[in-house]
Amino acid sequence: MSFKSLGLSDALLKAISKKGYTIPSPIQQKAIPKVLERKDVLASAQTGTGKTAGFALPILQILSSSRPLRQRPVRCLVLTPTRELAAQVLQDFKEYGEFTDLRSTVVFGGVGANPQIRTLRQGVDILVATPGRLLDLHSQKALSLSKIEVLVLDEADRMLDMGFLRDIKKILALMPSRRQNLLFSATFSKEIKQLANGFLHHPIMVEATPENTTAEKVDQLVYKTNKGKKTELVIKLISEGDWQQVLIFTRTKHGANRLSERLGKSGISSAAIHGNKSQGARTKALSGFKSGKVRVLVATDIAARGLDIPLLPHVINYELPNIPEDYVHRIGRTGRAGASGQAISIVSVDEDEYVQGIEKLLGEPLQSETIDGFEPTESLKEILDKKAENKAQNQRGRKKDRSKNNPKNSSGFKRRGRR
């Protein structure tokens, strides 16, 4: 099957050819014709399967088929959960729409709103947005959603995970009831189906891969070791394997910063990306990683979706997520678009329960190995005892700091200074 057989226009085919694509992926083959028929679509696709083109291409064709209104109000809204995904989706729209007259832009938080407002006032056809900034700009009367013809919820399951349900409902109420709705999600959970039932009209269900499966070409491997040896093992793997592009996931922002600093001190160029970083710092880190200037990107789960890094060879779970589905999203950063990749999880004994949950979700065991010098020796009780002791030390430290800063003595009265 070719892109031309899907009924796409010459302008879009020219852009597709320029990007070097020749054969549509399964999700594109299934979704594009249904979107062109103006059907509501509920689509599930594994990450890295080209789902953005599955809605961007037909939307560009639909909007191109009618003349823009005089003031160019927003006619298509694409909602995404993260800034990185929003920026990537906009880039795809711009590349696919290069030979059309349509205008597109993106709005998200973490950067100044004024440049975004100026762009919106000049008129745009397609708006990609994160929910919070969109509602903020609407409250400032910087944009109107009254002319929306097509709504896309991208990575809808992630938006629910991040607590955006209330914002989504507010946004739905701001748009005309007669519109085309497209919902794309990595999984068809009960919550997603409930959300879909609330605003999709007789949707066509499109599923390119079984739910919660990982890319077939991703080689998954578990290395078991002691908790305190994880960083040393990661450095060994990257250095001895001469890995030049590695995405590492941690569970916390502080953990991401610490690991990035340790890697840097060992001579491995690294950057951290997480919610506490400014948008400028996140953009710079991601750009450096894509260009090869930064060898390792250490991220929290904010980066588990929306990072489009072509041919990423290695993903490391420095710590396993406590939600099995997040493991699928993490390792979905590699093995994309038919390429092979490797996903390694560094696991201590206190994470065995998470391994079991992942294996249950995948329906198969994960291959587990040890490396000489890094064999696990600590028991679960030892780890829990260490955690309890560290917690107690932190509490004692905070109590000591408070007493230093408190000008009162033990009796509760302020001490008198010398006269």
C-alpha cells in the first residue's frame, strides 16, 4: 500500500516524499482513511509507529480543502500532555504541511506567553497545546475555540495519568458540539474508554498493535545488582560498550540530577531533563542529545512520551517505574519505526515486585543476568533498614537545623543578648 492509495493530496505526498517515507505504517493505513471520511476515531498505537502522521496528514488535507476564514481562527486543536510532545507534534505538522497554505503554532507553559499571543493574533489554522497554557490564554481572551472543526487528544492516557481530566472537560465545553474528534492513546484502559464515551460520536476503533505490548525489535534485559552499585554499573556499560546515545530513566528529579552529575564526573557528557528544569534548559538538553553533543540524557517519566529520537539505540531503567505500563512507554523510546534497540533495567532486590508486575503485563518473563563484580548480595531487609536509617537521619538533621534557627531556648523564652 502507498500513501497515494490513501487518497492524500499531491501537496502532502510531496512533503511525505521529502521526508523519505514510502510506505504507510499500519496505524497510518488504518487511521488516515477514516479521518478523511470525517469519522470520529479512537486509536491505540504503540509508540514509534508513526501515529502523529496518522492524524496530521488527514487533518491537513481536510483543512486545505476549504478556504481559510478571513481572520484565520483556530480550526484544529491538538492537546498533548507535555511540552516536548507538543513541540514535536508542531514540527510534524509544519513538515507535512510545508506545501500547503495552512498556518500552525504551539502554546505551552514554562515560557513567556506574549510571543504566543502575538502569533495567535496573526491567525493560525492548527493549534497544538498543553491544557494548562491553553486555558490560561483563553481566560486572557487571547484565543477562541468557537470555530474548532477537529479536536485531537494525543497521548490521552498520559493526560489522565497527569491529572488533566478536569482541564480536558473545561476545554471540551469551550468548543462547538459539532466537530470531528480523534483520540489517540498508547492503551485502551477503562478510563480512556470512559473518556471516549463522553465526547466521541460513534467512533471507529483503530488498533495497530495489541494493548500494552513492547516493540518486537527491542532487546530487553535485566541486570540485578546492589542498590549502591547501580551508578557504577551504568558507567561500566556505557563506557565499555562505547554507547554514544543513551536515554536513562530515574524515578525522581533529584535522582536524575545526581546521576547526570556522576556521569559527567566520569567523563560521560550528560544532561538531565525533568519538571523542575526550565523550558529553555529542557529544550537545550534535548537538542544537545539529538545532535550528539550530549551522550546521555537522564530523564524522569515526563520524557517517557513525546520524545521523537530517530534510531535511539539504548534505553536504561536506572530505577523501574511502579506502574507497569510506564515501563512500556519508557522502552518505547527505542526500537522505533522498525529499527532495533536495547532496553536494560538495573534492578535491586527491592524492585523485584515491579519486575513481576511488568512480566505479568507483558505476558512473558524478562531475561535476567548478573555481571562479574556486580552480583546482588544485599537482602530486602538490609535495603529497608538502610531506608529507615536514612529517613531517621534526615529527620534529625532537619530538627537540628530548626533548633539552630530558632532564637528561643529550651524553655521557650527568647535569650537575652548582652547589654
